[in-house]
Amino acid sequence: MRFLIIAIPLLLSATLVGCGSIPTDPSEKAGYYAEQAKKTFATGSETYGSYYLGLALALPTGPEKVKRVFAESPATENAYLKYLQDSIFRIGTTQQAINIQSELSRAVSTHLLAERYDKALQSQLSARITSGNTDGSIPFLISPEIANISELAASDQMSLVYNRTLSYYRENSINRNMAELIKYAMRDGESSTDAKRFAENLPSLRVRSEELDLLAPYFPNFVVERRKEITLKVHLTVKNADRLFADDIQTHFSKAMRGIIWMSVSGEDVIELSVERVRNEERVMPDSTQTVTYSYSDVNIFSAALLMPKNASYLFDLIKGGASIDYGYVIAAQSGRIGKFESVARGKVESNYKKCQNARIQNVFGGVSRAEFVANDHMQQECNGTSQVSIDDLRNQVMDSILAQTLSIPVIKATHEANL
């Protein structure tokens, strides 16, 4: 339900935008953005000023319009120059270095600034990248993103990036690009210094199961042993449940559990995992409707005075409902190697909803008209909250509970955590 109290600010916002509407002609639009940049820089907002310059420069006549503004307003040019200098000084990530490099390249290619400024800024950027890589304040790692950062091409700089990447991989098994690291380490052959260093560090790099195939061509023996350490063959059986639930729990497990090789049949060195449904009672509560009535004096004073007849009543329908699942599952795992382990997932998940509709005003003579505003704080509170409940969401919560208990099985837990 959309109430007038919400619609009024939106209408005012739309009206204000309309007063300063953006031209549709590309050339005029470029001029408009350049002027907005000038005004915004004048307020001291360098970030937004640069944003408007970017919008202008993206249009065909943008560079011409921006240079005209710079010529008319040296203060705007100086503000943009300061923004670039400050941005270079603040670089602290690879992405920030790439972004400012791109913006500076655009400024140079479109001749926005005097040549002496171009050279000075490029020198500052180069110095910042080099010093940041040297002291670690910009923690560059081996990745496709650094390919166009020429300052890192020098052997001493790239050596720092390589060492930092190895160190990062020893401590972190996520947000990394093993393919790029292997490509760099092996670029001069398996007998190169970098390749040998990679081989020495390999046991400590926390290699995950999905990275093993990348390493197999170079380190087949390591891959075989590591696969034994961090993968587990599991055969899953679902008992006392329908086929759809069995398929859903298999899919849920496959997405969430790392390092597990799901087998279609039992076999040697295969963990037998079973999920047995003991209880699963789903209840959907039917909607209940309650008509809430406010007297004229209960309504916000200004809304009542402006939008309601004297002594009229405000009414709306409050609809409530919900759903719940009371569940119990026994999870068991066994094999000749680990013996037998059992765990129980049980509990109750529920969710309730409420929604308001059919807001209306009834005058003292019985006439009814639609209400387009919230009556008071009480109504605002009653009408806030979840407006619908999905039984599928509750089923997913049950599956998450089953998953959590399954991951408590020591051998499965160890395998999963080795691949995080």
C-alpha cells in the first residue's frame, strides 16, 4: 500500500529534478555536466566534481566542453588537479591504482591539463605505485589486473609482488588466483628460480581441491597426495523422505560442502552418510483479518485536519498469517576407517507476517473514501514488517540445520575446512 506521506517527498524530489532537467542532446548534455562539475568543485566536493567531469568526458564533445570550463574558471581546473593529486596520494589498493591510472590517462589523452601538469602527475603516480609496492602500503598481488601497471614490470618490483603473493596464499585460501600464480612461477620453465621457489612453498599454500587440476601438469605427485588429504568420498542415503526432498538435500550439500566427492554407490574408502527423517510437520496458518478503527482524534493532527472530514473515522484491515515446520532428522556416518558417528538436527522454524490494506475514511454519514496516508505511529508500527512468508524459505532453514549437524561429523568437518 502506498500512502500519501511517502508519495509527497517523492513528488517534491521529482519536481526539483524537473526544474534542472538534463538536456537530451549529447553536446548540450556534455556542457551541462561540465557546468555541474564547476559548481560542485566550487562547493569543495572534489569527488562529485570529478564524477560530473567523467560524465561529460564520456560524451563526444565532452573534452571540448570541459576545456572551455577550465579556461573560463581556472579554479575548477585547479580543483580537478588537486583531486588527482590527492587521489594518487591516497592509493591503498590495486583497484584504486588502476582507477586513478585510467583517469589520468584519460586526462592526458584528451589534453585537459597543461602538459607540465600531465608529466608531474604521471611522475607522482609512478612514484606512489613504486613506493607503495616496496613498503607494502599498496599490497599488489599477482593477478591479470596488474598487467597494465608498467611500474611493476621491473624485475625487482615483480619479485616483491611474487613474494607477497606467496605469503598471502600461505595465510589465505580465498580471494586468490592460483592459475595466474602458476602461470607466473612457471613462465621460464620448471627449472627457473621462481618455479623452484614455488615448489618449495607449495606444501604450505593451503591448496584447495578445485586448484588441484591446475597443479597436476607440473606437480603430479603432490596432487595425488594432496587430493587424498583434502577430499572425501561420500555416498548419501536419505531415509523416510520423498524423492524431491532427497534431491534437494543432495543439491544443498553439494553447494555448501567443500572437498566432498559424491559417489552414486557404496565402495571401499567411501563414507556412508545417511539422513533419516523422524519428524517433519509443516503448518500454514490461514490468514486472519482484523479491522482496526481510529477515531478522528487518534489520527495525526495535521493529516486529520487536511485530509479527513470532521469527526470521521479512519479504518484499515490488518491481515496476519504465518507458517512453521517442526522437524527432527538423524544424521549418521560410518565406514571401516572412522567407525560410526551420529548427530540429530531438530527444532522448529517459523515465520509470521502481517500486512495492511484497504485503508479508508468513513464519515459520520456512513460514506467511505480511500485513504492515501498513514493515520498515526501505531499504524506505522503495525504495518511495518514482513508482508509474506515462503514455506520454501523455512524448508531451506531446516536444510541448513541438517547441514550444520552433518558438518559436525569430524572427518567431514576436517575435509570441509581444509578447502576453505
